Amino acid sequence: MLNSHPSFKGLRDARYQARMDQKPINGLLLVHGLEAYSARKKVYVKALTSMIRTNSLLTLDKACSNLN
């Protein structure tokens, strides 16, 4: 669904751009591509961003990237 549904185009674009720029892909980067997914739009993105930061979830992104 993430790779084909129109609501996630922003996420795919952000992921693609990060790959082209050889930058790490993480939740804070991709969360902005989810605005079209929710009727709450920017409020949804802000809530997700807060959850990622509050729960230190970026450390999980780093741990997962070491598995590849």
C-alpha cells in the first residue's frame, strides 16, 4: 500500500529524494509524506513527529539500518 496508494506519494517522493541525495531515511523524514493520508493533515504529521521524538524512535531507525 505504501508503494502504490496515491495518499502515500509524498512519502515515496521523500524516500526517493533521500536516496538520490544519499541521506539516511528515517521516520522524521518520511512522516511529512503522510499528510495526505489523514484528514487531520498537518496536525497528524505534528502528532506523529512528537511521538517519534518523545519515544526516541529514531534510535530504532539507526538500529534497523545496521541490519542491512
